[in-house]
Amino acid sequence: MRRLLAFSLALLLAQGQEYRALPGADTGRPDLDHSYALVYPAPRPKALLLLVPGLLGGSTNFALLAEHLRALDPDLEVWAWERRANGLEDRRGFLQEDPVAYYRRMPLPDLTPLRAWGLEVHLKDLDLAVEEARRRAPVVLGGHSLGAALAGLYALLHGEKLSGLVLLDGAPGVARLTEEAFYEGTDLPFGRFVGYRAFLRGEGSPVVEFLGLGPEALALAEAEAFLAAKRPEEVLPFGPYRATREALALLRVDDDYSLLPVFSVSVGRAWAREGFSLFGLLQGRLVRTVRGPRAGPVAWRDTGEATDPRAFLRAFALPETGFSEWYFPYRLLLEVGGYPYVLRGLKPRALPYPVLALGAGRGLYPRAENFLLGELFPGTEARAQVLPGLTHLDLLTEREGRTAGLLLRYLQGLGLLGPGGPP
């Protein structure tokens, strides 16, 4: 275990990353009143890009994007922010020889504090993170998916503290709820969405859980991807067949096989006999399933799609942090979806800098007009562009660096970074 710990710390230092605890809003729990950041430092930064992950997302969602950006301009510092719930994650399993075995018997922590962690707490956490970042350089705030909603709401409240705003396949309104659904709840295909009044009475889970994506499943998936990055060709049981660790991990998230398109990436294909999922057909989608191997174990092939499969797995988990937020507060999801009823005094406003919005052609914002930038930030110079063919997560993980190139040009246009970089 000491050898694995030394290897993990050496790898973190070699990659030039640092995981930091930041001051957080005071909720009476000093042990939990922190947010965090996976920092990609610059020696003398001229600009700092602070990135907020989306629903169930952790800081390494941005690992591949940060690596692209750092390679393009060493004067840019990148902070991949992480919400306070990461303080509840037991990450000791990633220092064990077999993290999968560790997380198969993971006990849950006390989740009571999550009932108080709504939009107000997270926006205060974010404000304190911005203040810390401003000590280093002018801050451009960016967010992905629900994180873009948080970033946009923060800009409406405190836009004067920022030097730019980037929305990645999301914006305020990305999880919009009607007033009735917000207060009283609603029935969804996968279960009951508990309303605000019932939640404040103590009903429902304090953590987001749907379609099998609860804390235990997220922790286990992260551990499996972590091991797949280390031993991709190792063969394990797969029902009545066998499959490589790499194939087992990527079958969960690839856009051809995942039943949850919003959490899928384009990472290749399984080398296997295939069929189609009945549940996928009921969703109106052709979702492939693996029926068995072609020859030998089910393996994975890199077919040159948007995201490099092994780079994706490599970015999935570090001992301190990872790709998922295991304990995402249900109250935060609810209040982001119903933010007009929580932040009743909030109004659209002009920002003193241009706004950049990037959508994914197969994501949540497949058309530039979906962002409604003129309504959110009237009188503000704004540019919205869609990257065709990418899924919601490909926008962060794609191998060609298109997202990074557009972000860099935006930062150069703000006058924060010098000319150069990609054409």
C-alpha cells in the first residue's frame, strides 16, 4: 500500500496538479465547510479559468481539457472546482491494492448535512473560491451542464468580480422546473421527484439517486475505471463470458451502449457480438448491447471517435478526487431547477465582458439559440457556437482539443492572454 501511495503522489506531482481545500460557507460544520479545487498551476498566471462541474460531476471531468489548455498556454492557470460534498467521500480505497473490493462494501457517511446544502450555500462557496482565485490572476468562470447554471447564476449575482464567463452545454434553466413541480414534486418515468415542501419536511433522500446512479454505484464505477486504466487488458468474468477491464469500464459510458445519453462519451466499440436494448428502444434510441464475444474475451477497440478511451480512463480517478460527485445534494438539484422561486430578486443583467457559450451537437444545447443569452444577459456581447457530433461529455474529453482552442481564443480576445496558440 505504501508503494501505491508513493506512486499516486508522484504521479500527481509529475502531472503538475495540486488538490486544495478552499474556504466555504459557514453552516456550523467546520469539518465540512470547504469546497475544493484540482489546480493546474502556472508559475506566473496571467489568467485563471475556474471550472464548475455538472450534475454528479467531479473535478477530473476537466482533466483532459485542462491538459490541453496548459499545453496551449503556460500563462493560464486552471482550477477544476469541486463542491463541498467531496469532503464526505471515503477515497482510501484508491490507495488499496483492490479498490473495487473496498467499494463493494462501502459504508455510507452521515448524509444529514446535505439537507442544508442548497443553492445559497453553494453560491457562497463559489464566491469564496472566486475570491481565493483572484489572489492569483483575473478570473474567468466556466461551468459545464448544471455547473454552467451555477456559473451563470453567480455571474448574475457577482459578475463584477469576474473577467469573463463560459457556459459549456448548459446555462441557467438547464434543469428548469415549473413552480408546481418545484414545490409539490412530480412523477417521472424513473420515480417520484420529491417537491421542495416535502423535502423540507424531511421526505426523500438528501442525495441524488436515480436509474441506479447512487453513491455506491458511482464509487464502484470510479474504482473499476481506476483499475482499468492501470490494467486494461486484464480479463474478468462478464456474465457467462469474459471481458477485459477496459471493456467492462467503457461499456458503462460509451454512447453506443449507455442507457443514459447525458452521461455518455464517444470512446469506441466493443469487440463482441451485439444486439439492441429493449429499454433503449422504449426511449426511442438504438442502444447496443453485448451478446457475447467474437473470439476470446470481449475487448475494446479505439475507433478514432471524439474521445480517446485510454486517456479518458486515465483521467477518471485520483486518490483525492475523481470523475463523480458521489453525494450530490438533492436540494441543490431542486433549487437550481427552481432558481426563480429561490432567488426571487434575481434579474437579468448586462455583463462588462463578452460571454462564450459552447454547445454539443448531441448534448443538451444542440443549437446556439438554446442558450437564451440575450434574455439572461441583455446588452452583453455574446457568442454561442455548437461543436457538431459531440456528446454532452465529449465537449470536455474530446481528443482533438477543439474545445480548448475555442476557450483559448476567447481568453485572448478578452486581452488576458497574449496572441498565439492554435489557429
